[in-house]
Amino acid sequence: MKLTRHWALLALAPVALVETRVVAKDYLTVEAAQKLLFAGADRFTPLPVKLDDAQVARIKALSGKVQRNRTPAIWRAQAGGKTLGLVIVDEVLGKHENITYAVGVSPDGKVVGVEILSYREAYGGEVRSPAWRAQFDGKTLASPFKLDGDIANISGATLSCRNLTDGVRRLLALAAVVPA
């Protein structure tokens, strides 16, 4: 009888060893996100930036968050030579994996839109929902960004929601610090 129980446990061992796979999912290219954020643009010009210590400190003072990437990916969106705003591509950590996202910022410092380019977590992909992302539209650095208050949280995606919310605010500060 004891031998039978051991065999039963051994038979279940492979099931216990099955790994949970996180599937990386790419939804948009940078170019597609640019066009979604600034549909009227006829040109997206890379804006090479190397942030110095003073700029990084200013971003932290404005947003409360540290800008770790000193060479952020920024493009100037233009139509007929007129600047429509900036597209900034960034990454934040979800629960375990990075989320790649883009934020459009108008010349007057308002969020034009948020697009999710890649989401690599097994759960919480609801942050891609247009309704959730639309909560950021029109926000400025002066706007409140409180998760579960001003920005709705998504059950099961709290870290993704929090880090994206903090990231959008940080990118608004970055746009304010970088000369357009």
C-alpha cells in the first residue's frame, strides 16, 4: 500500500514541475504608436537627448520619480514644419517584466495619449484597454495622478497600473525639461 502511494506521488511530480510561461506580446511598433498619438503628423524627427545630472534632478523634483535612462527615446511630431508635440517611448516594470509604452505630449505639456507597445506579463494586460489609457488624456504635471483615486486601478494589475501611472507623470516631467 505504501509503495502505491509513492508511485502516485511520483506520477504527479511532472505536473508540479511544469513552468508557468510568460509570453512577450508586441502590439505596436514605435512608428505605429507615433501615428496613433499624432495622426496629423507628416514627420517624426528623432530628438537626441543626453540628460545631465541637473536635468535628472529636475525630473525627479517635478515627478517624484527617478529618470534612470539618460538617453531617452524621443521624437518631435511635426506637420508642415509646425511642432505638434513629442512622442516618448519608455519602459516600466510590471510585476516581473518590462512594459514598453509611448506617451504623446503636446507643446503645452498635456498628455495626448498613451499606447502600450509591448506587454510581457502573464496577467494584467487590461492596461492596454483604451478606457484605462484614456484616463491620462489631457493630464499635465499639475494634475493629480493618484492610483485608486484619479487613475482607476485594475485588480490583478496593481503594479503595472502603478508603474505606468508613475511613468506617464515622469515622462511629462521629462518633456518639460527637454528643450523641444
